[in-house]
Amino acid sequence: MWHDILMIILGLIIGIIIGFFTARFFIKKYMKKNPPINEEMIKTLMMQMGRKPNQKQVNQMMKSMSKYM
């Protein structure tokens, strides 16, 4: 009886660990393929703040954003 309960708990723990890493892998893959922000959004944000963005500034922002993804 204890053996059965222990096997169920062990199976749940292993399933949670495998599920976590699988979900993490797919989320990272999705975010790399479909980034939440792109160059047009950065340009729009900078223009709303009253700055005229040049390509160098946009590239720096994209590089800094991709570092955290």
C-alpha cells in the first residue's frame, strides 16, 4: 500500500518537472519566433516620447530587449 502511494507521488513529481521544462522550451521557442515587440513599435514609442529615432538607436533597443528574452 505504501509502495503504491509512493509511486503515485513520485510519478506526479516527475511529471511536474518534465512538464515545466517542456513548457519552458516551447515558450522560449514561441517568443523567439514571435517577439512581443518589434522595430516599428520601438520607433512609435520613441516618437510618442518626442524623440526622432535613428536606426542605430532602434538597433540598440532591439539588442537590449533580446538580451532579456
